[in-house]
Amino acid sequence: MADQLDGSPMLRDVLGDAFEPLRVFHVKLAEEGEPRGLIGPRDIDIIWERHILNSAAIVPFVREATAGERFKTVADVGSGGGFPGLVAAACLPDHEFTLIEPMERRVEWLKECRDAMGLKNVSVFRARSEEVIDAMRHDRDLHPYAVVTCRAVAPMTKLAGWTLPLLKPHGRLVALKGRSAQAEIDKAAKEIGKCRGVNPRVVEAQVGPGLEPTHVVLVDKR
């Protein structure tokens, strides 16, 4: 089954130089994503829109958060099939991405895709975010990140504690969320504050011309 956006000039317009590596990613997802349990059967003909363009919607917010930073470091928590980590890394070759994923079979997938896409700015780390946070407390060589990204990992009540401690002061969480994003923020106010998060807000992010926008939660670190 062909993807609805295959051959659309809009893809190159939106993705620019990232189109070629992301085309490789798309082919791999279309061929292996469903049998390896990374996407559902109904996603096969909408991979570009639902997964790749949706993930790329965070790119302007990551770029804004790292403007003026000497080290443009990004941790992607719960990378799974590579959303949004691999997509954002393809779009931001001047940023260093660490993909944090606890499941061995998904770590293997992420490394395969990274190599096939020719991404030199991606490290894959098999761990839970809590393990990385704990390691950072005990190892001075592990530095907190300028940005943490994630997509469909957990509600904000849990996500705050899994992501905000990974950020350096004045860093930013950029989380792709659904329509209930504001309700999640409201419910998680105490957890966000406890993790030194400030100014939590929901912004609408453009996915592509004629496509439904998505929602992004931004939280700054004190």
C-alpha cells in the first residue's frame, strides 16, 4: 500500500535537506515497522504525515531553545520507533542527539536506522530515563541537556519527573502531545514545579500545508 504523500513536492519543501535520510527511514518503516511492532497496520499509508512530519513539527521549538547555545545537546526520552528523535536529528545535523530507550529490540532498530540514514549526530543509549538521571548525579562527565524531547511516552504527571531532571538550568522540554495537553499540564502542576519546571504551555505546531496541526507542550527549567 502506497503512502498518501509519496511523491508530494510538499515533503521536500517542508523537510529540506532532511528529506533524503528521512526517505530512507520511511522505506524501512514501511517494510519493517509493522512486523517489528513499531507502527500499527493502519499507519502504513500515512507514515509521512502521522509519524515523520508530526515528529518534524518540534524542530522549530528545539532550534529556538538552543539558539545561542555552544553545545546544542538533545535527549529524546522513550525513542521507540525513532519518533521524534531520529526525525529531529535528521533535520538538525548541528545538534547532538542522545536517544534514550529501555527496550533492547527498539535500541537495535534505532541503531539500524541511524546507520542506514547516515546520521553522525546520534547516540543510542539503552536505559530508562530514571537510570540516566541517577547516573548524571554520580558522574561529573555526564552533563545535563539543553533540550529534552519525547512523543507519546506518558502523561505529564509522570513525564515531568522523567524529563525535567535531565535538563540543565534554562533548558526546555519539548513534548509532542494530543488534544488533552492543557488538561495534562493542569493536572501535573505540582510535579512540574517540584522538578523546577516553569511556564508550562501548549502551542500549536504546523505539520505541513493542508495537514492538521499538532500540539506541543513546552516547559522551561528554572
